[in-house]
Amino acid sequence: MKKALSILTVSAMAVSMLAGCGSSNTAATTAAATEAAKTEVAATEAAKTETAAATEAATAAAAEAGATDLADKKVGVCIYQFSDNFMTLFRTELQSYLESLGFKPENISIVDGANDQATQTNQIQNFITSGVDVLIINPVNSSSAATITDMVTAANIPLVYINREPDEQEEKRWADENMNVTYVGCDARQSGTMQGEIVADLENKGDINGDGKVSYIMIEGDPENVDAQYRTEFSVKALKDAGIEVEELDDQVGNWDQAQAQSLVANSLAQHGKDIEVVFCNNDAMALGALQAIEAAGETVGTDVYLLGVDALQEACENVKSGKQTGTVFNDHISQSHSAADAAVKYLKGETNDHYIGCDYVKVTTSNVDDILASLG
Ligand code: GAL
């Protein structure tokens, strides 16, 4: 605000100096008087330009101060599926943070894509038609990103992707074509690696039965999603990198869903029983389902089997604390939702963003679970 005030002061001085020049010229010859009149006009024009510039600067400064004009901005948010536990935490935090920045609740519209890309594409079209100022999109299919980007940028609306990362080629295009498009999220390779490291750091390195190898089952999220692909690959890679021999007993798709994971793990336990030493789940919702199946089979986490998830859902953290889940990885929905909102605000202020805005995962075990629970509030 200080900056805007000084611009206004300088422009007021410039106007009075120019006006002063003009009036002294009027006392001279007719020709000089004509020149003076021209100077007066020029001075008025200059003053107008100065005033416009000053007004613009003041508006920018007001926006910078987090002020009023965000209240009139409309933000559209597309979530791939409301029933997803993690995305529920994400969107709840996003809504309240946007409000704290000054957006009016009635100008924040968050819609459920119901895990259907056609539905979501319609919702995006409706947002464009209704004239939103910025869009935040968690795509149903990351492979639809190029189509979504084209639709949104053709309407001159800035776009912040969240949670489901579009591929490298698409992200490169945003930079090459100087688009107001960015992605906010974490690198899923890191979360997979951390899951594997938690097992490798155990005293027996995950080898409960002492046969020299770790026998595991993998419960995957939506396989179209890079988070699922990377977590599956990198959790096992971390074990191998630690010099541990591994054996895959089963690999199933649970679509991030607790109930699906419960029945998959129940089947796997029926087939492989105590041969399963580690259950890797690509997220905590599925780890909660896995735990139900493990307990129903009369097994105990920590003694008969190890159980890993990702997200640090409150319930999963409570389970880590009581030993019912070996570990999880904090997927920081607070920092990601805030970064997404901040990026949207920068676009609204006419500023640019990096085309990738990252965030670190955090390993969660009994040693730090209390801190993580405290930060979840
Ligand atoms: C992941 C998260 C999952 C699920 C998924 C949806 O980052 O760990 O629980 O929410 O995103 O894309």
C-alpha cells in the first residue's frame, strides 16, 4: 500500500509542475500562447495517464494486501470424486483457505466428477459458460488433461491442476506455449520409496518368517493414476535398493477404496495365509480395509504381518500409534490446497506461476505419529 501512495504523490507533483509551466507561457507572444495551450493539453493528457497508472498501482497494491476484489472473483473447483477420503480432506481445507483469503463462499463452487470424465468435462464447460475467473481441477483421468487445458485456456481462464498429475509432455506444453496453467502436487515416487524404507528399517527388514526374502502383496489405487503406478513401483524398489530379496504374492487393484481393499486382502489371505509378510496399500483408505481383513483372519499387525499406507488419514495415524498399522506417509493436503489457492490468486492478480509446484511427503511411524496427529489438528 505504501508503494501505491508514493506513486500517487509523485503523480500529483507532476500535474502541478506541468500546469505551472503552461500558465507562465500564456504571458508571451500569440505563437508562444498557442504552444502554451498545446502544452496545457499535453499536461492534461500526461496527468490523465499518470492518474490511470496510479489507480492501477493502487488496485494492484490493494489486491496484494489480500483485499476486497477477491471477494468478487469466482473460482470453480472440480474434484474427481467426493467420496474419496483424501480428496475430502483436500477440498474441505481448500474451501476454508479460499474463504480466509477473501473469496466469498457463494463465489466458490466445488463440484463432484463422480469418477466420470464425461461428467467432469461437462462441469468444466458449465464453469466456462458461467464465467468463472479461475479453475482448480483434480482430473478424473489425467490423460484428458490436454483436452481440458485446451478448453480452459481457449476461454482465457487460468488453470491450476491438483493431485492427479498430467504427463510430462502436457506439462512441457504449458511452458512452451506460455500458458497460465500449473500443477500442484507431490512426487508419488517419494511416497512409494518411503513406504519401502519403513519396512527396510524394521529390525527384521520385513522378513518375519526368516526365509531370507520379503513376501508381499500390493493393493493398488486407480491404475490410470500416476500416484498408484509410482507407489507400486517405488515401494518395492526401495526394498531391493536396500539389498532385500522380494517376492510378490499378489497384486490387485483396489481403486483407493476401503471396501474393495478389504475384500481383496481377505481373498489374498485365504490363499496365501501367513506367507504374506507385508501388505503394501497405495493409500490409507485401502490400508484401513486391509486391517479389517487381517483382523478378521485372526492375524495381528506387527507380529504376523506388516501393513503400510499413504496419506496419514487420522484413523490410520491412530492405528500407527496403537501398532495396528506399521506406517504411513503424510500426503500434505494442507500445504497442497494452500499452494493451489495461492497459485490461483497469483493468476488473478495477473502474475505467473511455475508450471510445477511441489510438496514433500513425510514418513510416519510410531516415532513421529504424535507430531503428525497434532499437525492434523
Ligand atoms: C492420492 C491419495 C489417494 C487418493 C488419490 C486420488 O494422492 O493418496 O488417497 O485420494 O490421490 O487421486
